Amino acid sequence: MSVVPLRTGRLIVVSNRVALPRQTATGGLASAMRAALQEAGGVWFGWSGKIAAETAATVHHLYDGPVHYATIDLSRGDHDHFYDGFANRTLWPLLHYRPDLVDYNRGHLDGYLRVNGIFADRLAAVVEPDDVIWVNDYHLIPLASMLRERGVRNRIGFFLHTPLPAAGLLIALPRHRELLETLASYDLVGLHTARDLRALEEYFVHETGARLRGGHRLRLGHRRFRAGVFPIGIDTQHVADAAAQAGTLDPIEDLRSSLEGRALIIGVDRLDYSKGLPQRFDAYARLLERAPRLHRRVSFLQIAPPSRSTVPEYRQIRRDLERKAGHINGMYAAPDWVPIRYVNKSFPHSVLSGYYRNAKVGLVTPMRDGMNLVAKEYVASQNPDDPGVLVLSRFAGAAQELGEALLVNPADTEEVADALELALAMPLEERRQRWRAMMDVLEQQDITAWRRSFVAALRE
């Protein structure tokens, strides 16, 4: 008698933005989601990125092999309240330990809940009984609760790509229980680090009265869910190959020529107050102040594409960095040497990997970060025979995996300057040992291992 295999059902990925097949994927996450959907067949659902006269008047459908892309447009008002408002002016600063920057507005929360409700309406209409749903990030925290209200009984998982602060900060959010308790409607909640997991469990136990059982299982009333640590990785081999092949690209040759043999320190970050950029500039200035022997022997390239330019704090940080860069160059520059190169534009990943490979030091010092894939991409891009050194914030999730980096507190100017000086002078054998240990982690825990482990845990 033959055995008929059980149908596992489709995977439905839900995110604020959808990376359509004709668009260039902006990072490893988009590539990972596409690969997951192509493996099992499924749907990628979310905002189209377009502003329309009204929200979700129609659902746009696009099919690419086994993957079904379903997107909706948002009205200008809903986008401003849901995305620019509550998601990025309330939740983002709170989740990154900046309660002083939280701008709470009842109208923004209403818009956030309204858009999540519209997502739930449209998604419920396409879900089939055996489907598994994977919701991504802080934009969509209450989505599972709203799907349950609409009769969806499928397995639903949630992954938070940002840090999760301790309960003492979370309760600063007005109506925090109304929002955060909805996480109990998921079957699985994934986080980057053990610190984030502890914060989640402590919030539910101490603020909601949930009961914590073995295996990180929580019970709140009749609802049960499991939480777990799933540190996101990168496409390690792809990054390494791209970096090795980038040497012949014109931008890489131009960079090498301009350095004239000087050591390069590189930082690559979205322009955001969570990235610790002003403190990073101060540490580099301190290095030049106390180590005159490094003058004309080192250059710092900071790439910081602007983001969220409608938010006042982002416009202010851009002005501050321009002023600091000008001050550093005015103080230390020579006719043939510019100490700091501050660039407000983005570059293709193929070019970035080549920049990383040519940098003797990768400077990654966010004040808080869920993971920080730049740190991992810098390591993966290195020449195994002559690798650079990673200087990494203790408060990036990547620090939990990359312990052989030089770990620093980004708020300590002297400590970061010390690490830079140590990195620039580090002997080749020590650099190789540190790099090899970190590369082993990146090869074992790459983006494919991350998404497969999460989906497997959700299907259990």
C-alpha cells in the first residue's frame, strides 16, 4: 500500500514592502524570502510602495513561477499615519531605546491599526487551510490578532527585525498592552538575540500576567505561543564571491588609486540616529588628535544614504554630520589628504563588497541594532590571506555571534579610538585567526539556515 505524503501547504510571507521580481532586491532579506517562497510555493503580501487615491481599492496580483505577489496601494493619509507616523515616529525610536524621541499621536495609532485591519481583510481572502503565514517586523505587530478575528486558524509566525527593549521602556508606550498583547495571537515569535527574548518574556510575565513554561512557551489566558532566538544571517558565499570579483570594477580601482596606499576605515549605514554616527565621527577625530603619526596614513569613508527625510530628527542628524565632517577635514586635512570622506548616496552591493574588501577596518558602531548585516557583510568580503578587522558595537545583535571582533561601547569615544588604533596595528596572524573564527559562524548560520530554521519551527 502506497503512502500519500501530507500536504504542507504554501508559505505566505507578509511584510510592509514587497520586493517584486522586476525590482532589484535591496538586501539579503528580500533574497531569502524569494528563495523560501520558491522552495515551497507561496504568496508574498504587502504594500506595493505606491500611493493611491484610496487604500486597497484593489489587490494587484503578479505571478512569477511558484510565487504569487499580492500587493495593495496606500492612500497618502494612511501612509503618513501608519508608516511615517506610528511605525517610524513612535515604534522605531522606542524599540531602539530612544523614548525621548517617541512622538505619540492617537491619530497615528488609529491609522496604524486601520492599515493592519485592511491587510488582514485582504490577506484573509487568499489564505487556504494548510497555508503557513510568516509576518515580518514592527509595522505589522497586531496582524495575527486581526486575522484570528476574521476566522483564520492557520499557523502564524512573527519575526521582529529590530531590538526589543526591556519592559521598563516598553511600558512607556501609551496603550502598550493593547498593542503588545496581540503578539500572543501568533504561534511563534522570533527574535535576534537572547537579550531580546528575555525582554519579551519579562514583559509578558510581569506586565500581562502571562505564565512562562519550559521551552520558552507562554500562556496568556486561552492563548499559547512560543518565542525563540533566530539570528538572521547573510548569503555568505554570494557576498564572498562578489567581493573577490569586484577588484576589476571601475569604482574599486578608483578607490584604490585615490587612497595611494593609505589604510581605509569604512562605515556603511542608513542615515539614522540609531547608528551612532555622530559618536563615530567624534571617535575618529579623537584618534587623529592623539595619534599624529596616522595623519596622511589613514582615511575614513562613511557611506550614509539618507532616509525618512520627512522626520525632523533625520534632517538634524544630517546637518550635524555634515558639520562634524567639515570640522574634522578643516582641522586635519592636507593638500593631498582628506581625512574623512562622507558620502550621502547608496551603492550596489557588488560595489560595496569591493569597498569592504579594500578596507583595513570595518567600523560598525550602532547605539542599538537588531542584528546589523553590514558587520557580517564586511567579514564575508575580506581577503582570507589579508583580512581586515571589524570594530563592532556591543549593542548590535551581531556582537552575540561575532565575539572575535573588537567590541566597543559606541558612546565611549576613547574606547572606540583605542579599538581603531589597535585594529590598524594588528598583526597579520591575529587578523587571520579572528577572521576565520567569525567566518565559520557566518558560513554555518547564513540566511538560508535562518529562514529554514524559522519556517521549520513554525510548522512544528
